Amino acid sequence: MLELNKKAEQAKEKKAAIGPDIDLTSFTSEQVSHGYLEDLTQLPDEDRSRMIQSGVDASESGRSGTYIQMDTSVVHAHAKQEGLQVIPIKQALREFEWAREYYWKLVAVDADKYTAQAQLNLHDGYVIRALPGSKVIYPVQACLYIDKENLSQHVHNLIIAEEGAVLHVITGCATGPNLKRGLHVGISEFFVKKNATLSFTMIHNWAEEMMVRPRSVGVVEEGGLFLNNYICMRPVKSLQMYPTTHLVGKGAVSRFYSLLVGSPGSELDVGGRIFLKAEDTRAEIIARAISNGGRIISRGDLIGEVPGVKAHLECRGLMLKGGLIHAIPELRGTVDGVEMSHEAAVGKIAQDEILYLMSRGLSELEATSTIVRGFLSVDIPGLPPQLKAEIDRAVEMSEKELM
Amino acid sequence: MLRIEDLQVKIGDHEVLKHIDLEIKQGETHILFGPNGSGKTTLLMTVMGYPQYTVTAGNIFFKGEDITNLPLNERAKMGIGMSYQRPPTIHGLKTRQMVEICAREKIDVADLAGKVNFTDFLERDINAGFSGGEIKRSELLQLMAQDPDLLLFDEPESGVDLENIALIGNSISRLLQRDFHVDPEMTQKQKKLARTKMGLIITHTGFILDYVTADRGQVLYDGVMSCKSNPQEIFNCIKKMGYEECVRCSN
């Protein structure tokens, strides 16, 4: 811990490699206490409805576990299924040696000022772990909620699918109905062990003046599968993230999907980077970006380091009502025999598609919204139906706002 | 009834259709012949309401209403439907969803798709990578769900392999209520009276005539409607003498 603190101290002023710099002193990061709730139905209605929008179901039906944090306090954490652990990270670091072994294992504590803050002033976070061989049938839900105006929330999450385990996580980040300004720093470290499957679906519903700086890195071992889905379709002042995954075991697979909407005043800089470091590994990054007057930078980076690996990157951008979409796809092969490709396209809705649908009876508006919905509907093989439904719901809600 | 009076249509600055008159009575199906570039597709697209086809003179009446300036979704609602030659792909929109859009009410999509041998395509994005024949079956399926009163077919047999031509032909025949197998007891006159659907079919090859009976054939030549006659007669004439001769002799 001392060593980590020392490194963090040194990186306190270190600007991030990309994205607008944030003045951390303009936020407060003091503890905000909220009482622990045994029963989630005790959550205030308006908070609950905000959480539902991010895929968190207070009734917990169809969920195998829940973690909810409001501001800096853990409000609820429990697992409903044997072989599954859902523990606040501060508690896990105190009580379990194994948790300390994963902590800052993948993300560098001194990567930038945000990682440094998450170490120096940690506001909890979750550890979700599926024990070896356990199949978690229903998704685990997690919500990091900000209610306190001008709070800078720093969380650290560990998500571990042990050997042969199957784990699905849906995590929603949201803000209180009246919150305007805030900063969310979230460190996430993913460990997908041998022959394990992890799907991680993140739905963000921020406020218009929110700054967001997630920092996440994953590692996938032999035969493992890591699906990483990110949905951000509501306004946010500035979001910058570049989640990275290392495929280190034979036959490991990782797929990233992101759906982004850039509303006026929003700036999203979202990337995905996958290192293919072992034989027979596969990677895919698929992004759909809609600019509704905001700015979106969609980055993708695939690095093939072993012959025979296969990877594909796809970014499609749709300009709906002005703004900017900047697709930056990158491929790097460092040996002979890698197979990597990318396609990027930025355009507007094709008039012939609108007319085709109108000739089947839809109004121009209905036709446009049908095309937008189609644009955002991406098949994600391996995603459980409950999570597919949550993504569809997020798309449907944002679509209403877009139209 | 569809009635077109003295219609003139431009695409950009180019005049494509000149003084077109056409009347399709309730229950009638007409075949439209004509060489490439004669304006056949333009006529269909104009009746459907595509805005890039500018009507500079004349009127289109459908079911007694002047629809010349009506947007295409309003025309669709009034009962006009079209089968396209090269419809656009819409990514993320499943064929099943497209059929539901056409139906405007809950229907058994799989059952309908079975009739045109298209069940395996329902979960695919509409028109994405479809072959010529697959596009035709998809278009027919959409029209079956939409069930319009006036059906516009743009070369429904082009790109269809021999195996599927009968399927396409018979499906069109059924959509136009010309399926003779339905009730063999009916007399020709009864069939004609029972028929309400109207059709306008563009054909290049004439293959469709083996499956669909039509009341009248017309030749569109260089933007001018040139002759009206029995469709088989016209087709035979075109085959024998070519369009130019055919048009001259008819006039």
C-alpha cells in the first residue's frame, strides 16, 4: 500500500495521454454517507428510476447479485448465488489476501492523475468474483450512483471469472435527477481465467456537466472469452476512456462493442485496445457512433504479436444533426502471419432507405427512427437475453430523445 | 381505380415521361413493356410518389382522389405498394421487422414467409447480400404483408432462377387475385367481378406472362405510351420485330 501511495503521489499532477485535462481541485471528494439498505425497494423512487435506466433492477428479479454505491458509500452488496462473491472493495482489501493480489495488477496506479486519485482517495467500488467452475446464470448488477453536487467519485472495481466460470455483469453508472456537475473516476480490472467467460455490459446515464474518466484493463487466459459492451447515449460533458485487454492464453477471445451518442455539448473520446499475445487468439472491436450535435472520437487499436491471430475492427458513424465524428482505427502487426482488418465509415442517413420505408407506410420520422434503431442494433453473440433487453431499452430511450 | 392524365415527369432537367395517359380499372392488371431507358421504372416510381421524379404537368388519381402531390407514405396507406428491382439494404433492420412494418398489425410472419420460401431469411438484415431472386421473394413477402390494392412490379422476374420463377409468378398471381386454382367452379366472369386488386407489371423477358394473366399490355417507348393491346400479342410482336417496329406497326 505504501509503495502504491508513493507512486500515486508522484502522478498526482500527471495529465492523461489523451482527452481534455480536468482541474481536480474544482471538485469535492469528501465522504458522503448514505445508510446501508437491506432491501432495495427502500430506495427513493426518483433514484430508483434513474438506476432502472442504467439496467439496475431494484426487485433483483433475474439478477444473481447486486452492488449499489451512492456517492462514496456502499448502500447494498450481496450475492444470491453460491459460487458468486459481491464484496465492497475496501472490505475485500481488508479481509482477503487474494483481493490484494488483484488490486492494481493491470492498471498502473501512476498512469495519470485520475488513477492516482483512485488510490489516494478511494471511495470504495466492487469486487465481483465467480469461483472456479461456477456458472452464474443471471447477471450480477452494479450501480455507481452520484447524487452529491460537484462530487469527484473515485471507485475501483475488480471483476474476476475464475477457471471455467461463467459470469455476466451489468453495471450502470448514473447521476441523481438534480445533479449537474461531477466527476467519476472508475478503475476496473478484469481477470478472465482459463476457459472462463465474462460479459461486462456498462450503461452510462450521466448529467450534462459530468466529467467521466474510466480506466480499465483486462486479461484473458487460455480459452477464455471476454465480452465488453459499453453504452453511452445520454449527454455527458466529457468522457474519455480507452479500455485495454490482453489476450495472453491460447485461443482467448475478446470482443468490444460500443454504442455512443454525442449530444450537443458532449464530448466522447472512447476507444478500445486489444493485444493479441498468444496463438489462436481472436479480437473484435465494433463501434456505432451517432452525432446529434456533439463530438465523438472513436478509437480502436489492435495489436497482433503472434502469427495466425485474427482481429477485426469496425467503426460506423452516423451524422444525424451536425457535430463531429472522428474515427481513428489502428492496426499493428508485429510479426508475419497476423490477419487483421478494419472498416470505418462516417455518413448520414441514406435518403433511399427513408423513401423505401415510407413506401411501406412509415412517416419520414418513423422511417428515420427505424433506420437509427437498426444502426444501433448490433448482434452480440453470447450475451444473455436479459442484458440484450437492457441494451435495447437504453437504445429505445435515447432514440426518443434523438428524434 | 388508377387514372393517369397527361402526365409529364422530369428527373433533374431531363424530361422522361411525355403526355402519359393510363387507366387501370378495379380488378385489372396491365403489363408495361419497353426497352431500357424508356421510362418504365420512372412511371412506377412516380405513381409510388418518389420525390426525385418531378411531375411538371398532369395528374394521378387513385380511388377517385388526386394523389399527384401526396407523399409516398400516404399513398402506401391508400393502398399502393411496389416491388423494387434494387431496394436498399438497411443495416440492423431484420427482414422480419420489415414485414411487420408492412403489415401494420400483428401477423404470423413465419407462416407468410413459408409461402415464398423465405423463412430462413427472416433474421437477416433486409436486402443485405440478397441475390436477385432473394430480393424478389423478399419484396413479394413485404407486399403480401402490406396487401395493397394497386401493386406495382418492377421486373419481378429479373435475376430469378428457373426453379423460382414459378413460385414468383404464382405468388404475384395470388396477390392480384388471379390465382385460378382457388375456386375452379367460378366462371371467368365471376372471377373478374370478384377481383378488386389492380396491377401494373414491368417485364423485360415476358416470362411472367406464363404465370400471370393480364388484361392489357402497353408499350412505353421513349417516354411515350405507344400502344395498347393484348399483352401476349404485344410480346410476340416485340419478339419478332423488336420495339421500334412494334411501336410503328401499332400506331
